[in-house]
Amino acid sequence: MDLMEKVVSLCKRRGFVYPNSEIYGGNQGFYDFGPLGVEMKNNLKRLWWKWMTVDHENIVGIDGAIITHPKVWEASGHVKNFSDPLSECKKCHHRFKQDDLAENRCPDCGGELTEPRNYNILMQTQLGVIEGEKINAYLRGEACQTIYLNFKNVLQTNRLKIPFGICQIGKAFRNEVTPGNFLFRQREFEQWDLQWFCHPSEMEKWFDYWKNERMLWYQGLFTHPDNLVFYRHEKLAHYAEKAFDIQYSASPFDGSEIEGIHWRGDWDLSRHSEYSGQDLGYTDQGTGEKYTPNIVETSGGVDRTFLFLLLDAYCEENDRVFLKLNPKVAPYKAAVFPLLANKEELVKKAREVFLSLKSEITVSFDDRGNIGKRYYSQDEIGTPWCVTIDYQTLEDNTVTVRDRDTAKQQRLPIDNLLKHLLNLLK
Ligand code: GAP
């Protein structure tokens, strides 16, 4: 099995990620997060949110609706441009991007290909209940549009001045032509976005600032930060002076985008001003200058980060598999075991310790099988510390704490245990 297959299998087996609608044969491009996956994903989102809104001045958050007025997607250009010219094989009906084709023959079966045609990847839905009178609408193709729609609301209802940022974590939907590679290219996925509004003369400064900040943030999460690289785009949107991706560059994803740092200029606010007829300009209260704020966007994928972190963390050592996840990201921070499952006094004491930790950190209790198997089982889901209650505990109120990465143990008084774990998590 290659690394990707091992990670996909672990995700299913241990309850990180399940294929959506599996009992009906699956639903291509959709996945469900299981009990461990949702803990890990929530940890990631909490870390991102804290870093954006608490650790940076002048950034506030919103949580916008998934369906917007249909005109939004005309203004954004998605109705016209969110499409790929594709050629279809007349024999096997597989579709291919022009860039992927060396000749006019199907790479899968050798069949003849059609002329390229445009496929729009916005996902449509309908609003209303009366057949024949339903209105076509779209599930949002990118989360950021709701930020632009609320630019004026946020400005007016908060004490903010340019420069400032609005951030959001939310779902986006795309009818991807070739969904695949597990969580990498899905039809429903989550994005974390910052839209930073600034004076046009300060774009260069803020673009470089956010580009570096975002790289530092990802580097702090990954076990092998050297696998994160910048990629500079050559082909640019007409309003952009530059665009960079932060890429994960390790097997099996050599150079795949996690996040884009985009120079959006005044494109979005100008277009929404034009299409809505509302003035989305800004007046500097100090100088009286009126202008359309320019935007630096940082737009990343929650699910892609989740996947790359698992690939980055996967380790095999002799017969042991462990996820060397950053403890802040790991689903459980600790696991608590009685040394022997059939000794009532050990189980009772272990339950006490488990309950004393449970309200402060995510912690698992396990009294199945033998202690070695329990360690391995926690290693495989990335639990950084395992706490064991043994006979010595009953005498002196100390426990052993085993480290996931080194498998080394240390003895600690129970009274210090929570403080010790919280310190390690800082
Ligand atoms: N608002 C800008 C925007 O949406 P994007 O590069 O299309 O830019 C941003 O998307 C991020 O969303 C990407 O860097 C990627 O991490 C994630 N993403 C995009 N399409 C995805 C898909 N089909 N499945 C999973 N994640 C996706």
C-alpha cells in the first residue's frame, strides 16, 4: 500500500473520515467526518479562528449563508468564467482538461475525443415551492463572496477603519469535473478565508505581510515544515499584480495548493457596486479621501490541510504506526488506562483520573485488551500522551505518562497531571 492508501484506510478504520452515502455505493466527491475527524477538524478551525481574530488586531469574523442572491455569481464572474473547456472521449465518456492532453486520443482508452466544451462547475439549486415558479440559485462556489456582500454592514456596525480584515470559515460547493484524491478535490468542502481591506497604495506591503504570516501559520502546524513551499503564479487575473500558492510538496502531492494568497485589488467591491447599484466605497474620516478599498485575500482549504497534516504525520517504526500530529491538532490530547482491566481498584482510580481531565481536554478512556495494544491503538490516532494507573498509583497517587513520539514514560503525581498536560499543549 502506498502512503495515501494507508492514510485513507486509517481514516475509515479509526473514524476520521467516511465515504459519504457508503451504504448506497458512495457519492463521488463527498465525505463525512467521523468522531475523531470532527475533533481534529474543529481543533484546526479553532486554531485558525483564534490566530485570525484574537492574535491579530482589526480582524473580525462572519458566518454567511451558503445560498446568496443569484446575481452575486454574475457579478463575481463565476456564471461566465467558472468553467473548464473539456474534451469528452466518445468511447468511454471520460472528460479531460485540454492542459492534460498530449494528443486527440483518450488517455484512458485511446478513443476519439470531442472538441472542447465548457462545463460550468457552480452547483445549482432552486428556491421556492411552486413548480414552474422556482428560481434558480447557486450554492456558493467560494466562501469569500459573502464577505464582500457584508463589507458595508461590518464597517458600519463595528468600530473599524481601513486597514482591517473580515474572516470566515465556511462551506463551498463545486461540481468538480474530476473529483478525486480523497479530500483533495471534493464537491463540497470548507474554506478559511481572510479578506483584508486596505488603501490601494498599501497593497504591496499588505500582500507581502499576509503571504509571510500565512506561511508561518502553516509551518507551525506541520511536522515537516520544509515540505511547505511558495509557488508564484505566472498567469494572473487581469486585476492581480501577483498571486502565490502555499503548496504541500511531499509524496504523493508534489506541489499541491493548500492556500492561495490573492491580489484582488478593487475588483470585487467594484463589481458588487456595479451589479447592486450600492456604493461600496470608503471615505477616510481623517483625510476625506474617498476610494474603493483594495483586497488581499488568503483563501485556504480546511479539508486539504486536514489531509496534508495526516500525510505529514504518518510514521511507521518497526511494527508501530503512529501519527506524529501536533498535539494541538490531535483529536485526543490524552488517553487514560488502568494497567489491568480486571482489577476493580485500578479501573476505579483510572475512571477518577479520566473524569478529572475530561472537562478540560479531550481524553479517551480504554480498558480493553492489554496495555501494549492500547498504546498502539492511541499511537495510530495521534494521541500525544497516555496515562497509566498501576499498583504504585494506589500507594503514592502517581501515574506514568507515556510520550507518543519517543514511547518514553515518566512518573508524575496525579495532582500535577492536568497542569503538566496543559503546559505541554501551550
Ligand atoms: N476565494 C478564492 C478561492 O476560492 P481557490 O484557490 O479556488 O480560491 C481556495 O480555493 C482553497 O480552497 C484552495 O487553496 C484549496 O485548499 C481549497 N479548495 C479549492 N477547491 C477545492 C476542492 N474541490 N476540494 C477541496 N478543497 C478545495
